[in-house]
Amino acid sequence: MSDDEKTPARQVITDYAQSHFRYFRTVDGTVYAQRTGHPVARPIRSQGTTGSHRQELMVGLFRDGVGVFNGTALKEALDLIEALALTEQVQPTHIRVAPGFDGATWLDLGRDDGRSVRIHPTGWDIRVPDPEEVCWRRTQLTGELPLPAKDTNGKGIDLLMRLCNFADAKTEALAIAWLIGCLEPSVPVPAPFLTGPQGAGKSTGGRMLVRIIEGMTGDLRRAPKDEENMITAVAAGWITALDNLSHLPPDLSDLMCCVITGAESIKRALFTDGDVVRSRYRRPMLLTGIDVGVIRPDLAERLLTLRLERPRVRRTEAELWAEYAEILPAVLGSLLDLTVKVRAVQAETPTDLRMADFAHLCAQLDTATGFGTLEAYRASLDDLNDDVIEGDLLAQTVLKHAAELTPGTEERMTSAEWLHALTALYSGEDCRPLPKGWPTTGKVLSDRLRRIQPTLAARGVLVDWGRTSAARYIELGRQAPPPPPEQQTAF
């Protein structure tokens, strides 16, 4: 056969690739490749340590006896495949947890054979998902999970709580609710903050909770120094766990709020001037620490306090983790059983809590088990509100002023008048110096009041803004107590 009659190498590679792989694009334009019948997808341009599609294609061509090709032929073939894939239907990729058809959700076990857990209100089972339904994306942070045990009768949860040092049953119920929430890809969950005295096993407890979802390779990490590093860590895994926090700078606090409830990051695409890369993320988070200092009110509404106590009997790390690895299949199986049970029940959604989806989950868990999780969640938020107030001298001063008002009454002043009144109340007769960060103008005071408004409302102090024909005003009032049950009017 003459050289002119030979099939070009790029055509051989393209034909082989299209017969063995499925190509599609995501909403941000990234092209992925899926081996036929397998749910794991790889970006065709990736050169990561988890393996690129280029490497996968080269190995397949060699093992199937098609041949070994040079870089130019591979590049030309992949360029054509990528161009063709950009015209295909858009499909998302998921890390660890994904929505499925018919109200089901999926949990990636991180196995080479692609077997995953399908969770549905009617039950759960282990199967390889249809690539048209779920496309898994894996990174170095995607650890392998054991096959969950069937028919555990809830013993796995009991075994887990025996290893953790949670202070009481209410705290255990909140931890269980959070784990169930982590198996729901479309619902934000508050970040548990594992706290307690030194030696209470906060880091160990955090690892145990994380590894139920992320496998034995899941671990805690130090807080990143900037937003870019944080987003990189968040995008590479499902649960982001930060260890041994001692303080929360404002930038980190705001970024954590975005991670918990969802946000989008946009940055310039490499080697371009006008193109951009969009990164959408919403992930469960977990924090550990003895004390993080001042907590901003917007983050406090997204936290879940889990208190631990010092264990009476100490064990070696080797003994502890050997037992944990042994019980992990039963723990995962019991968690899946409970998740199915919770999703099958109906419960009223509380309308007074910011994380309404998690509050609804707590109500469902209470209906299914009678744990009292919703009550514990409200108590946790009250504790966090107290922490916010104790760390904010302006909030303390506003509460002190409001205590002099008659319940059910309001007081109106301009922001400058409020600044003068609150400053005089804080300084007192001895004219003590104002603390660092005290508002210096009426505008700054108004902005600070907007930030702490939910915290003050939780203590029965209402703040509102309005305008008259002359000027804008801020209204401060005390909430009137509810009437006795016999005086309430039924509608």
C-alpha cells in the first residue's frame, strides 16, 4: 500500500476514540471523555496526577494493538474531538454526590469499577450508574469508600458515637443530621464547628465525620491564606474541613459563607486576554477549634456547634483507626438506612430559621426518630448569637439601650443622633475611651446595624430603616411579648 493510501494517524486515533469513549461538554465549555459504559469522566486537556484522557487514550491504543502514535497525531486528533464535542449536549460532572433521575441521589464510592450508591426514598442499592444520568469527576481528594453493609439495624451509628466524644445526645443528633445533609447535593447545610477543651478529640472527631463521606484518605487541613487557594481546595473535593482554627478574619468569614450557601468565582482563562473561567461551588464544610474569637453574625447563622468532652480512657491512634476502618461499612450502611427513612417522611418546614432546608431536615429526622434535633439546632443558634453579642460591643450597647424601652414601643432618630446616643451610653459618666472599630459616622453605624440586625432580632430588639420628608431615620424597638394562649385569636 502506498503512503498516499494509508489512513492518517489522526484519523485512526479519532475513529478509535469515538468508538471507545463518549465525549461531552459542561456548561463552562470544558470537554470530558467517558469510557463507554463507565460513569467516571476525565477532562481531555487535564494533565493531573489522577490521569488525563490523553494518557488513557494512549494506553488503550497500545493495549488494543492499534499502535503507538507521536504527539502531533494525538494533538490533532484531540483538537478535532474537542471541536466536535463542543456541539454536543451539555451535561454536568459531579464530585462524590450527585442528583439522579426520579428524585434519587448518588454517592460515588470512588471505586475503579464505578460502582456507586443510589439513594431513593424507597431504599438504597449499589450499582453502576448510567453515564447519561451521572458523570463522576475524580481528583486526588476522591478516596475510596468500602461497600456499605446491608441490614445493620442502626448499629453502625451507635458504634460511631462510641468512638466520638460528643457531649450529649442532642449533639450526636446534630452530627447525624449534618451527615445526612452531606448526602443531598442540592441543599446547603451549616458547617459543624467541633469545639471543646484541649484534648477532647476535636480533630479526631472531625476526621471520623469526614471519612464517612470521603473515605479513609479524607483529612483536615489548615485554613488557606487567600481566596484562590480556598476555591482550589473546595473545587477538588466534596467536604472542606479546616482544622484548629483560632480566629476568623473577615475575608475568610465571608468566603466561608459563600462556600456554605453557594457562590460563583470568575477568573481569567490561561493564555487569553478576554476569556474567563467560571467556577460554581457549594460544599459542606467542617471546622474544629477551641475558640475562634469574634464570629460575624452572617457566619453564625451558617454554623452548627458540636461540643466534645475529654475522654476518660485514652487509646492509641493505631487501635482507634483500625477499629474505625473495621466499622466503617456498618456506619455507612446505617447512615444510608437512616437517610432513606428520613427522606420518606413528611414534616413541616420551620419558617423562622435562615438555613430552612437544614431545619426541614432536622424536623424530618425528629419525625423519623424522635431525636429532638430541631430543638438542639435552635439551641445551637442561640449559643452562637450569644457569642456574636459577647464579641460585639456595639450590639451590647444597643441591647442595653433597648432594655430601657417599653415592650411594643419604638424610638426613631437619624443615624447621627443614634451614634451620639449610643456613644454616650457606652462611654458613660467616666468617659471611657471608645474601642477600636467603633463607628465614627452615622453611615458606618447604619451599616453595622444592618449586619447585626438578625442577631438583635433574636433577642427581641427590632431595627428598621425609613424616611420622612425631612430625612432618613433608624427605628429601634422592643418586640412585644406574645399574648397568652387564651387571648390569641383563631383564624
